[in-house]
Amino acid sequence: MFNKILLFLGLFLAFSNCSSKINGNKLDEKSETTSMNNINNNSLRQPETEEQWKERLTPEEYNVLRKKGTEKPFSGKYYDHNSSGIYVCKGCGTELFKSDAKFDAHCGWPSFYEGIDKSKIKETIDRSHGMIRTEVTCATCGGHLGHVFDDGPQDKTGLRYCINSVSLEFVAKENLDTTQIKR
Ligand SMILES: [Zn+2]
């Protein structure tokens, strides 16, 4: 009888551990599934051909990152995402933006007033669609991220990096491996 009680207690403990884990994941499913280890393992195998990029990315990611497309406003998963962590390049895992620099620009895309490291973001004049804009790409893999405008918060940098959600992958603060992050 005593053994049975112990067994029951053990099962109960195992189950309650398990359910608290599941609840934890439910809080922020997307961020919980991405760890810096996954990102770094992926970035070791950088695609070289467009065919390889197509295999790695979803059609929408490919269209934005490799073909300079734009996701529909208010459709991306990060425009209204406020968890603490960093945003890395979806194409190669390079750390691009901190959540601390994210602000609500009401434009329908995730907006940041600065990047983690200027050298990781390349700026190019973009004269497409009858406008003159500054395109921003990942300096590591060349993936199209979005554009930078000078109507950002004046009490910060005055810049607004308007970035497609599909070009980014969010890594929650608790999943950051501090040994791999150099800031
Ligand atoms: Zn990249």
C-alpha cells in the first residue's frame, strides 16, 4: 500500500512538472521554440545557391529576404510583439536588433530605432517604386530586411528601421546563451 502511495506521488510530481512546462511554453510558443543553439547550428550551413535558399526558407521568407519583397502591413508575427530578447536574421542568424530598441510606430511592421551593431546592417539607396528610400540588408547574408527612415523617436536616434517580420527570428531573453552573444 505504501509503495502504491509513493508511486502515485511520483506520477503526480512528474505530471505536475510536465504541465507547468507546457504552460510555460504556451506563454510564448514562438520564442520558446527558438534557442541560440538552433540559430547558430543553422548559420553554420549558410546556403550558397538560390536553390539552397529556397530549401531553407518558406516561400514568403524567400520572397522578402532574397527578392526584396514586403509583407503586408499588420500581417507579420512581430509588429505587435513585445517580449524581451533579440531579433536575429532569419536567413543566417546574425543578431540584428534588441527588443529594447523596438517601438510602436503604428506602421504595421516591427520598428526599431537602432540596430545592435551598425556593421551588421548594410544601407543602400533604393530608387524602386518611384521613391528614394534607404534599403537595409543583413550585412552577413545579404538578406533584405526592410528600410530605414528618419522619422523615428527624436529622443533616441531619430531613425525608424522598418523591418519585415519574416526577415527576423525572435530569441527570447531566457533562451540566449550568453557565451555566444558578443555585445
Ligand atoms: Zn543574414
